[in-house]
Amino acid sequence: MTNSTYTETLTSAEAKVLKRNLRKSERFGLYKALLLILPLFVFLMFTFILPIGSLLFKSVTDDVIPTEWPALTQSLAAWDPAKKQLPDSQTYSNLVVDLQKSIEDDGNSRVATRLNFQQSGMRSLIMKTMRHLDGMDLKDAKQSLIDADERWGQIGTWTIIKFSSQRLTFDYFLNAFDYTRDEFGNVVHNAPADSLYQDVFIRTIVVSLTVAVLCVLIAYPVASFLAALPSKFSNPLMILVLLPFWTSFLVRTTSWIVMLQTNGPINQFLLELGLILKPLELIYNRFSVLVSMTHILLPYSILSLYSVMKGISPVYVKAARSLGAGPIKAFFNAYFPQTLPGVVAAGILSFILAIGYYITPALVGGADDQLASYYIANHVNTTLNWGLASALSVLLLGGVMVLYIVFVRMTGGKGMKLG
């Protein structure tokens, strides 16, 4: 073997070793990176992914009735309310059997609560029926149940139980859109007097958009002024913008109750000036909600705009003025387009934060000014209707995600496209 051949062979072997070592080093680097981000991943898993996953799961599943009344659930699976006939006698017998079995662990109470979510009065029906179980003959269960309460002879009662006994259900989402089922199982829109959530979501969007627009309109000149100042002046003033973050959220909301009440400083000041003859209704209405929410969210908009405006060189406006443009034309042609990423970011941040607000509208708003988050909290803490609360939360989350996707499309993932 010649020296050249030996050298080529040695070089080829070394190259293979180098490639193998390089791949090994890359794998080691990958494993090291994964280990470094593992704590963050675990944190996100338990604080974000699992709660949201549980929320999604709870909004479309319900196993209370299938667990407590298994025999009746199986019987009703084959029953079709569209045929406009009551279930057979065996279904009535299975209901009695399940009622008797679920007495010991208080399962009937859980079922009654679940059914009462679908129609008021179902809980009283179940509780009343339980008092008539003693000595009830299974062979004549149908007539005995109807004698105990005539509602057992109505198709609508059984329709509610049938659709509530399905483990996979979309009834919570139907309720969230103000839809329900008639006695034959058909999906119908609620009567105007019973409709609620469509108006709530429209109100939530309108209030959130209004607050976002107000925040941007007020924050724009403030951020522009701060960005134009030298750092030795802008930094102390920025502390005033950050100061609300160091004040309790509840304190800031409560302060507006004091300011806007009938005998508060604002009304007293206007009366002293003679601008009004009697105190204005400034609290517990839409006005107080908009004012307080705008005040609380304004710093977020100022910071978003300031971060963009600080990076814009004044050369562009000066160049436009030197070319003959007036101050207004120079502003809209040379300066404003460059601030659009900040405008969109401030608007979308304010909107997303406002759409989930609960405490502020609950404290300063009236009965017709509560947002979607108020009803979600009410179903979680008061009515314990977690399924409907989950469905409302999913719709709220879905709306925010759609808005975020639109924002990403508009900005190309980097920022607002100019020109």
C-alpha cells in the first residue's frame, strides 16, 4: 500500500469518527437542552395545559347519571323521543331500581342537581319520587311513578333524562348559545325571556373593544410624549406610569366607587361649579365600567406603544417636513405608520385583558353591565354548574385565540406589515 493510499484511508476513517463524535455531541447538546427546559415544561403542564385540557373535557362530558343510574341509562339509549311515545315499562322499573340503589351514597341528590341544570323543577321531582319508593311494585312501576307525580307521564321529562345521561354531550354548549331541546329532543332557540348568554357575549365584546379603543386613544399621545423626551426626563415620568402596578387591583377599583358615587368628589365638584343641578348617576352603570377598566388597563397600552415609539428615529418626520409636508401630513405619512405595531399590540393586549375581567364590572357595574366572566364565576361558585361554566370559558378562550390568530396573520408573526 502506497503512502498516498494509506493517507486517504486514514483520512476517511478519521472523517467517520469525526462525524460520529459530532452526532454524539449534537445528541448530548439536545438532551442537555431538553433537561434545561424540563422544569419549565412541567410547570406549564400543571399550571396551563392540564387545567385547560380539563376545562375542555368537562365542557363535553358528564358521567353523573350514567354512573348513578346505569340501568336507566342503558334503557333510554334505545328510546327515541321523536316517536312521541313514553318509554316502556322496563325503563320505569329500571328507574325505580336505580333510585333505590343510589339512596345510600346520596347519588340521587347528585343526579337531581344535574337534571336541574337542564330544567328547573327536576330536583323537586326526584326528591318527591324518592319519598314514594317504599313498597313500590316493580311490575307496576310505570303507573306507580305516574301516580306519584304526573310529570313521569310526560315525554319531556324523559327527554331531559335521556340527553343528560349521555357521557359525551354538547348540551352545555347549546345552553351557552341560548339553545335547548324541546320535549321531542329537537334543538330549538330559547324564548327571548330565557335568552341570556348571546347578549352577555355581545356585551363582553362591545365593552372590551370600547375599552381597548379608549386605551389606545389615551395612551398614544402619552407614549409619544414620553418617547420624545430625553431619558433623564422620561424615566422619572415612566415611574408614574408603572405606579398603578404597585397598587392593589382591588384598591384601584374601589377608589372609583368612592370617586363616582352620588356624593363623591366628582359630583360635588360639578355641583360647586354650577355645571349640574343634581348629582349625576356615574356609578353602577356602563359609564363606570368603561372608566374604571380603561384606567386599570391604560398602563399596558402606554408601555406597548412606548416600546415601539422609542425605536423610531425623528429623522423620518424631519425629512418629510424638509420635503414640504405639513406637520399633520408628516405625522400620518412618516410617523404613524411606524407606530402601527405598537397600536395593534396595545389594542389587542387591552382587549384580551378586558374580555376576561370580573372584579371591576362586578363592583362598579349594574346588573346589565356584567361580563361573561361574572357568569362563569357564578356557575363555578354558586350554582356549581361546572359543565356550563366550562363551556362558557371555552367559548371565551376560543374568541381570544381567534383574535390572536388574526393578529399573527396581520403582523406576519413579526409585526404589522407597513407600506
